[in-house]
Amino acid sequence: MADSVVSFVLDHLAQLAAREANLLYGVEDRVQSLQYELQMIKELLNTTKRKKGMEHTVVNQIRDVAHLAEDVIDTFVAKVSIYKRRTLLGRMLRGFGQARLLRHVAHKIDKLKTTLNEIRDNKDKYDAFREATDQYAAEEEEEKERLQSLHKLRRDVEEEHVVGFVKDSKDVVKRLQEGGSNRKVVSIVGMGGLGKTTLARKVYNSSQAKHHFDCCAWVYVSNECRVKELLLGLLKHLMPNFQQQRSGNKKGKKSVADVNNLSEEQLKKQVLKCLEKKRYLVVIDDLWKRRDWDEVQDAFPDNNNGSRILITSRLKEVALHAGDDVPHYLRFLSKKESWKLFCRKVFKGENCPSDLETLGKQMVQSCRGLPLSVIVLAGLLAKKEKSQREWSKVVGHVNWYLTRDETQVKDIVLKLSYENLPRALKPCFLYLGLFPEDFEIPVMPLLKKWVAEGFIQDTGNRDPDDVAEDYLYELMDRSLVQAGVKLNGRLAKCQVHDLLRDLCISESKEEKVFEVCTDNNILIPTKPRRLSIHIYMGHYISSSNNDHSCIRSLFFFGPYYKVGGREWKWLLDECKLVRVLEFGSNCCHKIPSNLENFIHLRYLRVEISTEPFVPDSILNLWNLQTIHLSFYPIRTPISFPVQIWKLKHLRHLSVVGSMELRGRCSELDEKMWNLQTISGLKINKQATSLIKKGTFPNIKRMELYVKDYQGELPNLLQNLAPLKHLNKLVILTSKEFLSEQVTDILQNLETNNGVKVHVDDLF
């Protein structure tokens, strides 16, 4: 993936030179020559096919030099941006330091250029993995055609027709319906990738289960079970208005902070209360340890109503510990079933050509009846030319591994599928390993992170978000990503199988893409570019002495934690070059005033718990593309500076609840050409002024929070008609404020402008 790193660095330098040339003053010539050297390296990489051995070492050297170049330039830009914000006197006093900084960075750039020249001029290291340019050009043309036809390949996975699970599902449903009125545990046991979750989902969604039980709930566990998160996950299913209650939309309901502050015992009592008088079905997916069951089982009442708990696990001992019944052992697919599943995925219902049947069955047999391996292999071959020449290459590759160790079949197929991904998709796929096991990944934030990371390049005139969505669907078509929750017909969440997640993590270590920190590896020996922390944030900061100076992306997916001044100081001191900052379920007391030090930040997601105030310093973060803010209760608006137009590259501003602009409006007619979505914008004097000035000319989705200024609404809405790209308008207000005039304007927007209008009554 060195080519991806080099491409991003080149793109980054080009953007700096075009948009912020003043930050490179004094070293612009050297930066330009560095770009030239990197471009030559990129062309070399693009016209070669890398192999293992010495060539792999050279590729790693190129990647490391590109990373170092990125660090040198980003550090210089960060220091210069701080220098330029000083007063005139402050700049004069520090003039000597500025001159020394210029000499220092110039020396480093010269060293980088020398290193790149040495790599490029050493022909012996490159000759071994050069390929003909004509073949590469043909591959590039094929890549273009693949992207153009990608939208036609999207399809839904119909779990009702999963091969080989008809008898299994009937057996499990029968076990759930029979056995008396006492609470009973039914378990499905099998190895990873055998289809335990798929079978459980088929049973869970069956009409028999829906009709037999009063309520159903599903919760994922994982190897690192956290009881509190498990109970919160159950409450999402069991409480009809759980999301609204967490958001504080209804009077007397607990806010998200209140729910997270409840103890495990209090949460168990809430689950018991929801289930005590119902015949319920609860699915506990992927249970690993006996003690995890011991810690949660008293949350499920034995109410003599015929309630059932369905457990999936890889471990026989866990299933037997949780219930007295003999587990349902999931078998491997037969040869016939494996072949049927393979053909369904590869040929989309058509018959396999007779000349490929022998090769196909040979490859399917190597999967040893493991459904996941069959599906991934099929996803790989579905993208290849259906010819003996292409399929013979795969057969030989699989068999070479099988002669070494037949127990590694599942790993072979998964690794092979990864290696055959287009180069643009590899970093996107590996990125999925950052998330915790069995995590339901929100799709839209994921796509925005990919864009912020620089994974989506060479988009032409297309929107990067649309290209990112195409990438996700292609990963789904290749059976590397599983479709999850859908909202309004659109994919809202996705998942990655734990075997594939393991592959992402192992490959990322080798490629230096990211590291995952758990309780078992707080001290990470490398200097990762991206770090995903799955433990308490405070515990990590106190225990780790890792070098974070090169961190570009930082994720906190540990248990709920309140972030205070100590944590922010650590972030601002240790992670100055961060581009993506994701706090997960953690919330911050407040956003610090010196946020401007994160000059490279492109993506920020933060929940505020105490002071719903965004400081003016955020306006200095000119790289920001996505801001996601939330504060509970949502009736209290988040205060945001009105000079929002200073964030020239902002694409998405998402607020859970409402955002109130503050400050004096500018007399200038400034535009935010890149802004596409804005949500929770509370209508006040400042917001009205920006909309009337046409500050958001390319906006696609707008959500307006109307509590006051109802009299301004008709005139305000008329100013939306010239917005040619607006396709969805959401108005959060009281329907009593919707006058006949407002209703007519909204109908005209729908009829004449094609805007989908939705009104939510919040009061």
C-alpha cells in the first residue's frame, strides 16, 4: 500500500501549495522538488507489480520515506500556523526561531530527497518487480469500467434463502417453541465462519418466532464482554422509544448521560422490568466465556411464560454451562450445498459453464464446507473473468497453501481475497479492523472518515462521498462486509466478520496502517499512524508511554468515560498532527478554547456533557471536513460561532439536537462552496442572515430547528428555492407554527424543485 501513502502525500502537498501557499513560505522550492521526487516514485510503483522478498522491503522503505515526508511537512505547517497567529510583537520576538525552523525543515527535506534518489536509482532492486506498461494500462482501463458499472452490482443478501440452513432453522425454532413454560436456554455451537450468527438471524426473523414471542431482542457479546454495554444494547430493543429517551426528547425520560451513569445492577433491574410479564426471546450472539453468562443471566426473569434465550458460541463448554439442553451443533456444508452456495454468489442464479465446473468444484472443496470461506471465495471469483485461464491461477494459489497446512483453509481464502482487492479498496477494508469486535459500524460516518483519511482519490467530477459509498458496496459484493441495519431503504450500519477483522488487524500491523490497543497490549512498540483504543481513555493515558507524535487518527472505543481537561491537554500535547478524532461513547465536559492547535484536523466527533459551547478557535481549523456534535438534553442548543463560513473546506456539519449561531454577522458575502449537509441549525437572526445571503450554495441536505422566529419562516424558506442541489429539507418545529403560507411554500419546493420535505413535531 506504499502507492496509497505516496499518492496521499502528493495530494496533501498539492493542496497546501494551492490553498495555503503562505504556510510554505521559505521552503516552497524544496517542497516542489520533493513533490517531483515523490511523483517519480509513484509512477514507478504504478508500473510495477510488487512481489514478496527483497522487493517488499523496498516498498516498505518507500512507504516509510513517504510517511517521514508527511511528518516533516505537517509539523512545519503546524508550527508556522501557530507563528502566524501571534501578534506582530510576538512574531518579531520569535523571528530568530522562525529562521531556525526554516533551516531545519529545509535540511530534512534535502535528506528525504537524497533517500528517494537512492531508492529510485538503485535499478537492481526494482528490475525484479517491473511489469510491462501495456498490461498495467489494460488493468487501469478495466478498473474504470468496473467503477462505472458498480452501481448496477448492488444487491441485498436475502437471509431467508441461505443454503444449508433449512433443516437447522426448523430444528432451532422447534426447540424454542417446545419444552414447557420455564425459561430455557437454546444454544448454537460451531467454529468461526460456520454461520452461527446467520442461522440465529434466520430464526430470529422467522414468522414463527415473531408470532410465538411477545418481544424479541438481539445483543452481540464478543471476546471482551462488557456487561454494561450488553445491557444497554438489550434496552435498545426492549424499550420502544429508547433512542428518544436517551436523547431526552420526552419529558421525564433519562438523558444518555443519565443512562450511562446507571450501575450494572440498575440496568439489570430495567431489563427485568421490561421482560417480567412477557414471553420473550433474547439472542446472545457470540458468547465466549462462562463467567460472562454468569454476570448477565439474572437480568432474564424466569416468568413461567415460555421465554427463551438463544445463545451462539464457538465453545461447547460455554453452551453447556448456560443451559441444560444439548446444543445445536452447526455442521459444515455438504459438497452439494457448498457448490450451490458458490454458484449462487458467482453466477447470480445462472448455471455454471460446463468447462469451469471441474475447476470450481476443486476450489470449493478446498473450503472444507466452511460457509464463510465459500462466500469469500465466490466473492473473489465473481469479480474475475470467468475463464479457465483466470480460475486456474486461483486453483494453483489455493492448492499451494493447502499442501503446507490444510487447517489454514479459511485464512488462505480470506488472505487471497484481500490480496486481490483493487489497490484503492485495500486501505478502506483494513480500516474496518479499527472498530471493536461485532461492532455495528455506522455507514455515513464511516464514509466520511474514509474521505478525511485521504482514501478516496482521483474522483474526477464525482462527489468523494458517493465514491466512498461505491467502495463500501463493492466490499459487500466481495463478501468482505456484511449488510446490517437499514433505515428508509438505505444501509445505515454494516459489520465485518470477526475472522475478517482479525485479517484486517494482522495486515495493518505489517503495513503500518493502524494498531488496536486493548488491556493486553497497552504498550505498543511501534509508532502507529492510526490508533484505536478499546480500554478506558483515562487508564490508557495514565499507563501508556507510547510515542504519539505521528498519530493521524485516534479512536476511543472503550467503556463510557467523561473526558476532562487532563485528557484534552494530553491530546493537544501528544497528538498535534491528528486528522481524525473519534471519541466513541465518551463525552467531554467541554471543548477546550485552544482547539486551534489541531491544525490538520479533518474529522471531529464529540459529545459534550456540561458546556454546550464551541469556542471561536474552531474557525482556525481550515482543514475540517466533518464536524459531528451532540449535547444532551437536545433541547439545549449548542452555541457555535457565526463565522462558520471561515471553514472553507467543511462538507458536513451534523448536530444531534440543535445548534445556535452566535456573534455578529459579517457584511461580506462569503460562501461555503463545499458544505453539503447541515443538521440542527436553529433559526435565529444569525442563521437567517446566512441563509438569505446564500452562504450554502451547494447544500444537499438541510435540517432546520424552528422554535422562535416563526414569522421569518415564509421568507426564509423562499430563499431555499435557488439552491439547485438541495434534495432534502427537514424542519423540526411545532406543527401549529406551519401556516398556510408555509405549507404552500413547502409544497412548491417539493413540486418545482424536487426537494423531499419532512416536518417533525418536537413540541
